Amino acid sequence: MSIKLQTQSYLTFKLQNELFAINVGDVLEILEMSPITKVPKSPAFMKGVINLRGNILPVMDARNKFAMPDAEFTIDTCIVVLNIDSGKEPLLVGAIVDSVQKVIDIPDEDIQVSASMGAMYREDFITGIGKVEDNFVMILNIDKVFSADDVYAITES
């Protein structure tokens, strides 16, 4: 009998010097910052919409979702296009992040179920904490961070 160890690949990115990760299976593409059309009366975390090859892509500010202060966009700021689970149909959403780092592999045994992060982050936003070399990376549950309800809030505005 052999034991099969699982390893997952994650896209890492930074928000305010914190390192986060998203399963690469949820990432469709990474876009340079482009002009964002604001949507009146949308929630603060919704930056607006962009034209993604003829389709409307809602864009959310990941800093705002984690109650981090706003920051000026830099040359490293980008939009990560994610496929989130709505329970019905696939939904695409763009998440503005400070900078994309790299794709890393984290064996399942190096991921700890997230302990309480206190008031720092909502517990349901973090699926685990991965150990990468001497650093820790917070692995996000994108279906909770960027929920379908958030997307519907902007598309119905």
C-alpha cells in the first residue's frame, strides 16, 4: 500500500506586504491595470467594471475586502481574473492586488487549517496557512472573499 501525497499549485500575491495565495485552478488570467468604469451606488469594495474582450467584468478591491487602507496603484498593481462558484453558473470577477508574485506548489501536509486570525481577517476567508520555506502564506477561499452575492450586487446596480 502506498501513500499518495497531494500537492496543490497556488498563485501568490501581495496586499500591503502580506502574502496570500489562490489555487491556480480558480485563476483564469492576470491583467495589467486598465481604466475602470465606476458603477453608481455600488459597495465600497466594488471598484467598477472593465471590458474583458466584450464582456463586463466586475472588479473588486482586495485591499478593501480585508479592511486594509487604500493605496495608489503602481506598475505592479494588477487584476487577477477569478472564476468563483455561484452555485449556478460560473462567475468571473476581477480582484485588484498590489502585486502578483509567483506560482508555488504546497504539499497538503504543509498546510495547516487556519486557526483564528482574531479580528485581523474573517475566518471564513482563509482556508489554511501554508508554509513556504521560512514564510507563511494565507490561502484564500475565493468563493467567500469574492462571493457571488458581491458580484450580483454590482451587476444589478
